Amino acid sequence: MNMKKAQVATEFFMYTAVFMFVVIAAFVIVNQIQSTEIPVRENIIAKSTGEFFVSAITLSVKAGQGFTYNYTFPKTILDKSYTLRFAPDKYVMILDWEGRYGIFSQSYPLPPYKYDFEDPDKCIIQDVAAVSSAGTVYLFDSSKCSSSLTLYNDGEKLVISHAK
């Protein structure tokens, strides 16, 4: 009789050990899968921030003469600032953001139009170091600006200015 109790106890502990091994293995696998998705999710958030900027600019260009739009943008992406580089001669905007897993850089096409950047507060500055084959490049740093831009279409050009 004691032999059967010992056998039952041994089998119980063996089954428990196998079950714990399966649970720990499943936890490790799920944790690994989730950790590889974090950079992808962060990049999706950063990419959509740039897409919202381009959408506001496209709306202002297509709306025509006299259209004014006050665009409120996020100052940070997941608690980190970002920069936008505008190359209006090439009709391109580039978003640069340093996430937890490295630098995210995404290029967005701008609608063909003439662009003018006016900013007495020096929130949007001309990047003299980047002037090259891209033509004139304007640099926008989200950490140095309030969270609002004014976009005004005067019929000939889109005036982008920092709104206080």
C-alpha cells in the first residue's frame, strides 16, 4: 500500500514538473513574440505622425487660395522629440525620430507647390548644412516649438509658420 502512495506521489510531481515546463516554455515564446512586435508598433506610431503632417499640408494646398489651417501636432512620439526636414524643391518631407530600438527615418512626398517658411521664433530654421542636391532644406524640431503650425495658401504658395 505504501508503495502505491509513493508511486502516486512520484507521478503527481512528474506531471506537475512537465506542466510547469510547458507553461514556462509558452511564457518564453509569447514574451519573445511580443518583444519583437514593440519596434514595429513604435514605428507605426512614428509613421502616422508624419502622415498627419503631410495630410495637413496636402489639404492646405488643395483647398486653394485663402485657405488657412491651424494644425496642432504632437510634440513628442512616445515621449521623445522628433525632427522634420522639409526639402520643398524636391517636394519631400523626412521625419527622423530616435526610438528605443534605433533611429526611425521616413520620407513622405509633398504635393508639388511653392512653399514658404516663416518663423520669427526660429522654430523652423533653414538647415545650411543640408543644402546640397536637395536644394534648400528647412529643419523643424518638435521640442523647440509650441504644438501648433499655421498653414496659409495665398494662391501662389503655401506659407508654413509657427503659431504661438
